Amino acid sequence: MYDLIIIGGGPAGLTAAIYAIRKRLNMLLVSRDLGGKTQWRLALPWIEEYQVINGLELVNKFKSELEYLDFARHMEAVEKVERDGENFIVRTRGGGELKARAVIVASGSKQVTMKVPGEKEFMMKGLCYSALSYAPLFPERTTVVIGDQELALRSAAELSTIAQKVYLVAPGASLPESALTQKLQTSPNVEILMNRQVVEVKGDQFARSILLKAPDGGVQELSADAFFVEMALKPNSQFVEGLVELDEQGRIKVDCANRTNVPGVFAAGDVTSGFAEQVLIAIGEGAKAALSAYEYLLPRL
Ligand SMILES: Cc1cc2nc3c(=O)[nH]c(=O)nc-3n(C[C@H](O)[C@H](O)[C@H](O)COP(=O)(O)OP(=O)(O)OC[C@H]3O[C@@H](n4cnc5c(N)ncnc54)[C@H](O)[C@@H]3O)c2cc1C
């Protein structure tokens, strides 16, 4: 029986793990990988590493510590977390059953992709999924945002304050009625293309254009300096469905100490309903979740 199992090896999970090790908890980090989404970094000829806030030094430091401590990690996907009296059972894909007094869920989220030719090839080479992280790097540039929901609207709105030109490519026939939609409709440097399906991403070393299909079947080529796919973020929370409370988007609801509604279950990072998906936020939330779990465990140690 572990004191604590941490699910996820991204910035939130790695930070929680290092805190738990420092607190001398008998803990195990269970993850598909170490590093999580920090392995994805947008490359473009004019982007220098120092211009992006990504907390990489700290994440890499924690990652190498975990790589060294092989007793503290188990590299496998989690299928289900269940209650076992006051404790919890973590079931892994290979049929393993791990027991713990407390659990931290730090399994992040997955961006919805377009699944079109060229998307994989140019992923992070001019084609990206996080305008929140990179929008400030596009002054005087032409950018494209793909999507028609809240995430796309806020991405296009942020880019419209910086970039020379922003195209919003909306797959659907309408946009939600909101202040952001109104801003986009009235911004002189924003062009909204409704009802367009992206059918291909084209480029050389980097993505240079996308092919768009209109409802009448006509295909148009749209060139830009960068393309942001902002369709949706899906939290990796399926394995705690029915155990803890989720919000309408499937994110785990947590309080300001990263507690879920179930005593002994904590959550941190992109999988939660917390504000903004950023590495530094995930690091902070991971630290908080570990300290919060420690407070919970202290009377039981
Ligand atoms: C393309 C892109 C670029 C970005 N660039 C930046 C940037 O420059 N700066 C910045 O601050 N933020 C950036 N972000 C956002 C940032 O990456 C995230 O906010 C951050 O990684 C969230 O950390 P996390 O630990 O919550 O989740 P993640 O980093 O997503 O890690 C989740 C971990 O959980 C594991 N996992 C998932 N499901 C399971 C399961 N069932 N069983 C076991 N393990 C599981 C995964 O393998 C992974 O290790 C970017 C995001 C994207 C998509």
C-alpha cells in the first residue's frame, strides 16, 4: 500500500512527485511518459527559445530526478481509479492493481486535432495548438485560427491585438453569441471564414498554407505564418468518471487546495477546472496538490 499515487508525468505530476519524495511519503508516480506536453515546442525561424515562458529548466530537473529514482515511477496508462473503503485502487492498462491511501490526478488534457493530411507532419512546425502560449510572438505576422468555440474565439481575439492579420476558420455555420465574437466581427484585421473545412496542411520545412473546402465544394488555399488549431481541449479524466465531480467539460472540480469532492483524491494541472493551461500554473498546482495530500495523510502516517 502506497501513501500516495500520482497519475501523470507532466509538469503538475512531476512537481507533486518531487514534493512527495521530499516529504518522505511512500509514493509512486504512474504515467504514460515523463514530461507530458512540455515535449511539444513550437518551432519557427524567428522564434528564440528564451521568448517563450515554458518552465522547462524546472520540469527537466524534476524529470531527471524521477528518471533516476526508478522505484518511484511506473510507466503505464491508468484505466480506472476506484474507492476501496478509505483507500483507493488504481487499475492499470496491463491489469495491474495498485493501492494507495491518497491519489493525485495530474493527467492533463488532449487537444482535438483535425486529422487531415499534413497535420502530423507540420505539428509544432508552424502548426500549433496553444495560441495562449505563443500569440505574443506574432507581431506583423499573418496567423490562422481554426475552430468556432470559446477556445478559438479567445485565441483569435488575443492574436488580433498583436498580429497584422488573423483569419478565423470556423468549421460550423455560426459562432456563439459573446463579447469575443463581437470583438472579432468588428476588428479590422480579422477575417472570419464560416463553414470551411480544413482538408490539408501544406508546407516545406514549416507549414505554409492550408486547403479549405467551402460548402459548395470549392477549395481555397490560405497562406499564413502560423496556424493555430484551437478546436477543444479534452481533459484526460475518463478514469475517474463516477468517482469525483467533473464540470460540464469533463474537467475535475477542485477547491483552492486542489481537493476534489472525495477526501483523499486531489487533482492538479490541465485536467482540472483551474484557470489557464500553462506549465508554470501546472507546476504551482502540482506543488499545492502534494502539500494538500500531505496534510490529509499526516494524521494517518
Ligand atoms: C502544443 C502546445 C504547446 C504548449 N506550449 C506551452 C508553452 O510554451 N508554455 C506554457 O506554459 N505552456 C504551454 N502549453 C501548455 C502546457 O503544455 C500545459 O499547460 C502543461 O503541460 C500542463 O501540465 P499537466 O501536467 O497538467 O499535463 P500534461 O503536460 O498534459 O501531462 C499529463 C501527463 O499525464 C499522462 N497521462 C495522461 N493520461 C494518462 C493515463 N490514463 N494514465 C497514465 N498517465 C496518463 C501523460 O502521459 C502526461 O505525462 C502548450 C500546450 C500545447 C498543447
